[in-house]
Amino acid sequence: MPEAPAALPIHQQISELLVREIASGRLVEGERLPPERDFAQRLGTSVRTLRKALAELSEKGMLERVQGSGNYVRRNAQAESVYSMFRLELPEGGGLPRAEVLDLARMDKPADLPGFGTASDATRIRRLRRLNDTIIAIEEIWLDGAAGAIDPAKLADSLYLYYKTHLGFWITRAEDRVTIGEVPHWAPSAFTLRPGTITGYIERLSWAQGPAPVEFSRTWFDTARAHYVQRLI
């Protein structure tokens, strides 16, 4: 599992992947994970790194480590995850979210956007999204100008983690509207669908600690490669 620029540390990538695998039911309550050496080899990492990831899961109450027996899955719906609000999954479930920035610019808010934030300008981020190595979506995120300036060199796969670490606020809730829409003209050639294709479409407003949404985003996803999943627990 190679580490890309601005990606989460390898051990955290592994722990987040396993969190999503557990949430999707691909790893079930009580299941014994493979022996650590075999599991590390399967994930393309070292045993030491894997153990750091498993320690994180154990701290979250999602893994029971039995001396001399192995590591057993435990479900914990209350466990925090970097990607807890990322609702797209592979058709078989799970998948580690990854992002490639296509464009970042600060500009006045276009008139066609819904009301959000308090400033007249916003930072627009366009990204290509993957689950594991599978390209699944493109997205356009608008962050209110009053929320702070984004440093492209420090931008991570998880924007919500970046907001908390570098801008001092965190997303507390989000409202999604899922429908269909046309793939926009700026879709890169690497995306699986051509501009104008009708596909799955998500509009999201996200709130931090204030009364007004701080972010608006829209996502076009390939419905043959990813499903939108919302679990009620």
C-alpha cells in the first residue's frame, strides 16, 4: 500500500480501510483476521506498520487482540473515522477513499450555488476520487472564504481532516441530496464517464460550529463502480 503525497500515514490508511470494511459487513463481528505476517504481506506493508494500524482499531473498540490466538473483529458504531461521512463504497462494500486534486482556485461565489457561509468568495477544489485504486467519481467542493485559506501543498485526501488540523474547525453534520446529473465539461479524461453523461449525482451542504453551512460540494459518481450507502444504526 504505497503512500502518495499528502496521503494519510500508511498505518492510518490501513486502519481506515479496515473500519470501512467492518462498517460494510465485509469483515463481520467475531471474525478472526489473518495472521499478522500474512495480513501485512497481503496489504503490501510491514508487520510493524500493520500492528500500529491494529492498535488504532483496538483503541476504537473495533478489534479484540487475544494473546496467542489472534485479532478478532468487533463492531463499534460510535467509533470515529476520518471517512465517516464519505458515503460512496465499492459495489462489494468498503474501499479506501483517495483523492487527486485537479484544480484549486479562490473566486467570487457563482450565482448558481446555494447560499452558504458569510463571505462573498470561496475556494473551489476539483478532485478525482478513487476507492482503493478504482476511479469512481469527480467532485467540486466550495469552501466559504471566511473559513480560511487552503495551502495546496498540505491538502490531504480527507478535506475534513485538513479543516480540523490546519483551519481549526471541524464538520459536525452534513445534508446530502442524491439524484442524477450530467457529468460536467471539466471532467478529466481519466474519469470513466464522458462529459454530458447522465450518472449518479450528490449535492452536499456541510456545517461546522456556526449556524450557516461552511461548505457546498457536488459529486458525480460512476454507478457501475460505486454505490451511495447510508447506514442507520
